[in-house]
Amino acid sequence: MRKFLLVLVAGLLGTIAAAQAPTYFVKADMVRGAQGAMGPVCVPNSVFFNGEMIVFRAVVYDAATGEELKFDEVQSRGITATVVMDGRDPAQMFFPPPGEGAEEGEEGPPPGADFFRGPWAIPADFPAGMYNWHIEVTDASGNSAVFEPIGMAIGLNPITIQAPN
């Protein structure tokens, strides 16, 4: 009887653990876009000015295999990514097909271009301040994952928007 209960409990715990295992792992950051840039572009940044563009970037991995999901896999799973930031409506990110985003005369995407993008031009009248943000990823089957920058829960990594001098 003990052996049966032990096997039953172990089986239930294994099922619960499997049910709670994440489907995806998300790695993300934000960089300054070229539009209205008041500093170097395409480098991680957290301080922006009105009129500049913030580009949120996210790479999605299969949590079970650790493999980065490329365009075809993202499409077949129906994966979408959304940027959620204080003070504005959630914004859908996009994942361009291979070859888009290449410079004229080049073949294929630029290096490291297999990721979701979420550009947002900061309106001239957007209030200065600090804003929390995160990225939500979902698929057609209802699986989801959330990327929240390290320290965001205690207010350490918000976006800071400063009014131009």
C-alpha cells in the first residue's frame, strides 16, 4: 500500500511540475532607434528624450529545448509579442520574415535580426518620467511567457523619458 501511495504521489507531483513548466523563455532589451536620435543608435539604453524612438527587441526560446525560435517556427506556433508600458496602450511587436531589414544590395537579414521588434516614437508631448515596461509572449495554443527586466519589480530598470533642454 505504501509503495502504491508513493508511486501515486510521485506521479501526481511529476504531472503538476510538467503542467507548470514554462513553454517559452524570452530575452529582451530596448535600444535607441535612428529617428530623432540624441545619442548612439542600436545600443541598449534606458534614458530617452521626446521625439526619439525606442525599439524594444525580444528573442523567444523553446523552454524545453533551449532553441531560439526562428521566423518559420514563430509563424507555425502563432506566437505574438506585445510591449506593455505604463502610460500607453500595449503595442504589438512584429517579427519580419528572413531577408527583410537587409541593407540595399545585401542578401538576407542583417546579423542578429531574428527577433521581434517593437518600435515606438516618443510623442513630443509625452510626459517626462520613469515608466515600467515588460513584454508578453503568447501562442495560438494559449501558452505564454513574460519578460520583465531584472529589478523592475522594485523599480530599478524603468524607461526614463526626459524633456529636451
